[in-house]
Amino acid sequence: MATHTGKVILSLGRINVVGLGVKTTVSSVTYATALSTNRSARNEGRLDGQGKGPFSRKPKRLAKEPRTAEMSVEQDWTAVYPSAKPFRPNAVPLPVRMGYPVKRGVPPEKKGNLELIKIPNFLHLTPAAIKKHCQALKPFCTEWPSALDNDDKCDEHFPIKVTSTDYVSAGPSVRNPSARIVHLKVKLSSLNLDDHARKKIVKLVGERYCKRTDMLTITTNSCPLRKQNYDYAMYLLTVLYHESWKIEAWEAEKTVADMEEYSWEDSPSQKNIIDLLLRLKVAEGGEVEEEQELLKSGEVQEYKDSVTRLKNEAASESSTLQYKEAVKKVFNL
Amino acid sequence: MYFQGPKPCLSHTKYNVTRCHLPLKASTSYFHTATVFKSTPSLITVTEEPDTLFQKVSILVKCHDRAVLDSYELFATMAANELGITISKVYEPPKAIDRLTLLKSIHIFKKHRVQYEMRTHYRCIELSHLTGCTAQAYLEYVQRNLPEGVAMEVTKVQSTALLTYSK
């Protein structure tokens, strides 16, 4: 007796008949032939009356040929693995072996191999697939402006460099608190600063300025979001720039100890040498020379250069030699 | 006062690149049905907002398995070449091994220990001279195809200008 089932059973050449104590038969023509052979085979195999109990075995599917047997060499592989999927031995036509071999054996074959399933595979990212993907992504890309081909031109037109880091990892949360940190780097030579402004901004920033590379680095991490930190860094740069141009009343009280570099004018060294030369002249001959003329003479200028160099730069052999020569010239030795 | 505007000082027009805005739905349709892409109207909108410029984009990938990183490097470099991005350097920083020594037994037997180690392999791909649109498209593509068990850090150096303060 043929009974209609409520469900539609799709046939892909295999029949999936649930036989848990309920005999379901399908009466449509396409299913009939396969079903009848299965049923007869099943009934013959179960002579000991197992077929009708509540725990009767599911009928075994007939094993088909693996899909790899029907694959041609010219097939479109991107259709077989369009996205990241685990390794399927029946879908990959390669004779891959993976695993540690037993004694006097070879690595196990791909069928039923867990090692091949565990490792991430790149079967969906073959060169052909990458080319296809990039063809689709091309419209969303823009070209780099051809006039900015080297770094120097880039620095000249865009002197400020903003660095930030993104983090991608698997875990309970997508967020990474280190992603909010923003570094802002700018060369002071590219900013519009005069002498006073430059000295003032260097004093204001302190450790953030590197004298060797002339780079000011502002690192902001006090705000919770990257955009906020970026805005804060830009604000700091703006404020520093404007403040360095202002001249406050108390800046007039700058003493010699506050100076960044040594200047020879009105220094004890100048007073000493002028004094010395005047006394020498008085002791020798009696020609009283003007201070200004003494200052303008070549030897005193050389002495001034050598002393300034010694004080400003680190003491080196060449600078001390230069000082020695200058002193000898002043005293005509 | 510190936003970038269109730049009057650069006379070449090519600089004023416009930002491509990608509506989220469109990205899924391109990979499966090529024919649909041709027939639907263009889903790319072009805005007047000036594009950001990245002087350097550095991608550092970390994994416990060196072979996976080899394959990933192949994929990322091929994708960059296809999209026309200049790759300045691809190198392998030395691996880091974290070692741990624990007691082998749950109770006493202090002299018998067991040692574990965690190896982290690195690979660094440095790209230079990217625009904001290209960087966004490339990074999204490369990050969506990150395999399981691989972590990535992307460091971007963006070049900007403050017109009011430059000489």
C-alpha cells in the first residue's frame, strides 16, 4: 500500500529514507526504482527480524565514486572552493599525504586524515582566485598621485606624520586597547618658526624633541578613542605653535644660565681677552687702541670662533687644536 | 582649522583624488556572481572628500606555524601586486619562544618537571605609497582571508599637512 509522505524527499541519486520503525514509501515514479531495490535488499538482509524494532539500523548508503574522479583538468577551481572551507578529500584531486609515518610506512593518505582538516588551507586562494578577487576590488582603489613619487617630496608637502596601529586577532573581544594610541611626528624645520619661537617650542616640549633628527614626536593615549587622541595631538601641536610665537613679560628675565647655546658677546671670555690685550699694549708701547678696533681684528675673531665652537660642541681634537692656533695668533707666538 | 582641504599649492590635478565610498551590501555580490555585476548599475559612489595618503603601511602577522605564514605571505604579496601596490620590504623577524617549566606531578616530586614552549613566528610586509581607498580595500581583503590562528598588526603612517603652520 502506497502512502504519501508529508515531506518532499530530494533525490540526488541517493535515497534518504528514515526507517525508525515507520515505513515510509514514496509513490512518485522517479524514486520508485531505486527504492524498490533498496527495500528488497534490506528485507533480505534482515531475516532475523531486526527490521521492525525501534532500534533498527539505518540502511547504509551506497558509496559513490569520489567527486575527484569526474573533475577535469580545465575545470574552474574557484567554483570548487569559492571561500574558506575545511579540507574535503573527495573534493581535492591531489594525492596528498600528511602525518607521521608508522615504522617502515608512509604518511597516511588523505582519506579520513584529521591532520589535513586541522591545518588551515589556502585552497580558496589560488592565484586564479586572487586575480578574480583583485579584478573585482580594482574599482575601489585609487592611484597614488604621480607627483609624490619619492619620500622627500612627500615630506615637503605633507610634513606631519600620524602613526596608528590596528590589531586583528581572535579572542573573546574584537577590541584592543592599544589601538587608541596615536603618534604625531613633525620636523620643526618645516614649521614656520623664527629663532625665539624655535627655542621656546623646544623648551616647552622637553623630551619629545630629538635634536639629532630635528623631529618632534607627540604621543597621545589619554583618550579612549583613536579619533579623540588624534584630535588632541593636533590640538597640542596648534597650541605649541601659537604659544611659541607669543612673547611673555617674564621672558625678558632670561639669564645666561637659561641660554641654549653659548654666545661670546658680553661673556667673561670677551672681557678677559680685551682686558689682556689692552694691558699688553700699555705694557709694550703705549698705543691706546679702541676696544672696537681690537674686537674687529682677525685674531680676536678667530679666538671668538674657537671658544664658541669648544663651548657649543663636544670637545674634540680638532676644536682644541683650533683653540690652540687662535691663542698663538693672538699672542703672536 | 586643522582639516585637510583641497590643496591649492599643488598644481597637478591628479592629487585631488576622491574618496570611494563602498556600500556594505555590494561587497558580497562580487565574489559569486560575475554576471550580476555587469548588469546592475555601478554601486561605487565617488565623493569630493580628499583621500588620505599613507606613506607606509606595515603588516605584521603572527602565527604558531611557519608554513601557514609562508602561504599567507604568498597570498598577500600576490594581491598587492595585482592591485598595483608597491611592496618595499618583506622579511621574517626572528621567532619568539615562550618557555614554561611546571611540576610534572600534582603532589610532591619536585625533581621531576615538564617543560612547555610556545613558538610565535612572524612575517612583516611593508607597503609604501598607498591612498586611503586602496589601503582600505586591500586591508579589508587581506584581513577577511586571515586564516585561523593567525594574528595581525597593521601600522599605518599617514602624511598630512597643516597649511596654517607650514612655511
